[in-house]
Amino acid sequence: QVQLVESGGGLVQAGESLRLSCAASGSIFSIYTMGWYRQAPGKQRELVAAITRGGTTNYAVAAQGRFTISRDNAKNTVYLQMNGLKPEDTAVYFCNARVNLGVGDILYNYWGQGTQVTVSS
């Protein structure tokens, strides 16, 4: 069993910053990709940012220039630094990890429980 534990969400005012973190634990051989998705009420879940084990990143257009994703491979942890938050960033943010469990090269997709980010005006 693999668990993703998220932290760092909360309520902030527009223009402020938050740093989300997500630590993976369990019988993990390696993690190929870690990322953050978000889902606002009435909308589909969307990619915010993702990062491979080698450090290649991918950002949603809305996140470019404001958000930075990083990871600590030794700790199996991914971070999302969110600066200049806007009310439209309000959503539940989910951590995602694509995990190799040590048998072959099959990747398993795991999700965290989600953490609420609310940005007020």
C-alpha cells in the first residue's frame, strides 16, 4: 500500500503565498512522476504542475510564472510553491504520484486525499 500525505493548504488573501507538500510512503521502489492537480466546484480536475524524477517540469498556463514545482527524491516528496495567489486559484489540490513498486516496469497511479486552498479578495 502507498500513501500520499499532503499539507500546506489553507485560507489566504489574494497576493499571498502558500507552499504545498506531499510525501509518499509505503513499499515504493521508485516514483517516476509526481504532480499536483486541482478541482474547483463544478469543474473537472486539471493538471497544475508535474515533475519527473529527472526534473523535467510541466505547468498549466494558469500556473506559469507564479507556481514552482520541485521534488526531493530521497524523501519521495513533492512541493508546490504558489506565489501571487488569485481567487480563481481556489480549489481542492490533489497530489499525484506514478509509482513503480519494484516488479517489472509497471507504474501505478496514486492520489492524495486533497487539500483545500481558498484565496479571498
